[in-house]
Amino acid sequence: MLYRTFPLCGRRALQLFSAYVLPDHQGLGLAFTMNARIVFRELSRHPLAHHYVVAPMMVPIALRGWRDRIAHGRWFYPRMPGSELPSDSLTHAATTAASQHYSTSTFDARHGVLHGLTPPRDRPPADSGDDAVDRHFRDHVDPHRGDAVLMVVDASAAMVLASLGRLATAAPRAWSARRRGPRP
């Protein structure tokens, strides 16, 4: 699991890099659990600092994992159909992160898509099970072009408190699934 921190719009930003999970193990929360440990470690080291979590998402199930486990809406970018609009400051942070840290890609701020971020790849074989996320990927992300969705989360104290119940149940579920092995 690779990550780094950098300043972004007056806050600390934690940039998460991809964690690959074998297809048989996807959807069990393993990647989210690894990422959540990094995020909580960063938040506990700097508890008074305001944070953003920034990560390019190349598969729908990864974006769904974050969307399911945090109180989305104004704390979550990009906006998914049927969700509350992200705050203006979060939208600005996403645009700034795209221009400063993904400058080799073309950024579609309306849909939160980085075009040409990765080498061309095949479309992921499985959908996420979240209609809004799956539709977003289907309509706006072309893996043959190297597209990824830029996720930015406002990891403020208010968001963490609002999401605590969902976050607390993620790790035990993922680790028990890991012990059971891949899905049949």
C-alpha cells in the first residue's frame, strides 16, 4: 500500500495509491480496510489538522467501498446520481489536486474523471452492485483510454463522526472474510 501526504487548499492531503485485490477476493472490504488503517493512522498523528483523502479509482467496486462506508454527499467527490452535492471547497480541492498531481491527465471536473491516467486496460469484469457507481463508470470511464475516477473525501472530524458506525464494522467484516478465503 503506497501513500503520500501533501498540502492541498490549506489542508493536509493523503493520496492513496492503488491496492490490487484478486477478483475472487474483491467486494470483501480488504482494500478498504488497508486504506482505512492508513487514513486513521494519519488522522491520529495529526488530529487537529483538516484532511482530504485523494485517490484515483479504476474499478467500480473500489469506489463503492468508500461510498458505502463514509457519509457521502457533501463530504464525497465526485457526486453520484441521487446524492447530495459535494461542497464547493471539496470540488475546488478535487480540481486543484487533478491539476497539481495528475497533470499528465485531462480532468473532467463535471464527472470527476481523469482521462489517460493509466495505460489502457480491459473493463473490470464485475460490477460493484451500486447502480449509481456502476452507471457512472459505464457512462464516463473508458478503461481503454486509461480513465479513472478521482475520489476526494473531506476527512473532517464531522465526516469521521458521522461515518464512525460504518467504518467500525468494515475491518472485522473484511478480516473474517479474509480468513474464510475467496468467494465461491
